[in-house]
Amino acid sequence: MTQRQLNKQVPDGFLMHCGAKMATVNELEAVPVGPGSATYQPIAHAVFRNTVMDAIRERNLVVSREHWALSTKDYASGDPTVYSGPGARMFGIIGLVGKHDDREAFLGLRNSTDKTIKIGFAIGHRIFICDNLALSGNYVVFKRHTSRLDLTHEVNTGMDNALDGLRDWDHFVERMGNTACPNHKFDRVIAGLIQGQALPGKTAYEMLRAWYDQKAPDDRPDLQQRLTLAPYNDGTAWSVHNLWTDLVGRRQNLVAPGGTTLRRHSVLNRTIETHLL
């Protein structure tokens, strides 16, 4: 991919509200790193990207697209072991096409050189990542920048586990798509999500309105359009999952800590498994 081919517009799956900007690979490479310390090992953004790209090639996967963004603020931490200027925080999405099928999957990546954010690695058919470095997907790993961090090992292990998990996820999606969700079971799912603290009250109302009245929130014309299309309008367990992802995953999860994001997704999948499958 040439620098001219990199899309400078904000792609789907990115949320930009904290002052980040889209960036080229050359701009990733230009971000410096501090010397680190006995307990903190900074990882250059370009090193992280290139390690992931090596793992992709080793698995005969094809990169269909990549998008990167960098922070623009100077955080001026005063810590001489780190770099905290513009570009200190990075996030990106890489599209992948595998040898087993032609559906596109996505890698979501995040990194920082200023001790604020753990390295993040996620994979899924839908990825959300935000310039506050929140990250969500079907399989997510967070690692500290410790002096014992073996980046190549972590990336390769994460990639293998993620691809295995993605195949399991594909089977789960197929089951959801083949399972009808009558209204009384939808109500049970909503109650289970609320009880599991994976569905705030306002968003529960929005899910009910979307399901029963095909009405999206006023600030979501994109969702309103999707409500007229499959899988949103075919009344399946997969419809329920997509509604939750659009209303909770895109909104609350993007500003939630990584552990909260993982817990909410786990509650969603377990609730659907219990009440629908």
C-alpha cells in the first residue's frame, strides 16, 4: 500500500473525538520513543505494526486495507524515560482476507510510548477503536510494556489464538443467524443484559424501540437505514446481537476500560446462548 492509497478519511470502526488525526505509515515511523527504564520497555509504533505485518504474511493472510491514527496533543509528562509528545498514542485497523474464505476480518491495534496505555490487539469481523484508545472486538488482548515483553511471541501467540477464536465465532454467528427470536424471548434477553450490567437503562429503551418500532435514536441515521435490512430486520438472534453492538458496542464500549468491554461482550454472548440458542 502506497501512502497515496491510504485513506485519509475516518474509516468505519474509528471514533475520533479526542484530537487524533489520520496518519500514514511514514508518520508512524517518525514518532520517536524514549529510552525506557528497568521496568518499562517502550515499543515504537512502526515496530509494532511491522511485527504484526510479519505475522500476517507468515499465515498467508492478505492485507486488504490499513488505517492509522496518531494523537496530536503534547502531554508533557516530564518523564525523561518516555516520549509524550504528538503521536505518542497510536491506534489502527488492518483488514484481512484469509485463505479459508473471502470474508474480511479486521485487526485493531493500539500502542503508546508514554506509559498510559497497554499494547492492545483485537480481531473480529467488526472492530471499534477510539482515540481514547478503547478497543473492542471478538478477541482482545492487552499487554503491559514490561522489560520482559517479547513482542514477537505475544503477536504470534495472539494471532494464532485470535484466528482460532474467530473460527469459533463464525460458527456462533451461523447458529444465531439460523435461530428465530420471538418477542417474548427478546424481552428475556433485554432483562438478562440489564441484570448483567451490559445494557444501560437508556440504551435498553433504544433497543426495545429499534426492535418493536424499527426506530433508531435521532442521532443515528446510519442505524435507521440498517434497520430496514438483514440481519437487523429478520428477527433472529443475530439481529439481537447486531442491535446491541450498534447501540452499546459503538457508544458505551468505546469509552469503557478494556476489561469492561470484554465483560459486556461476554454477558451478551452468554445471555443469547442461554435464552435463544
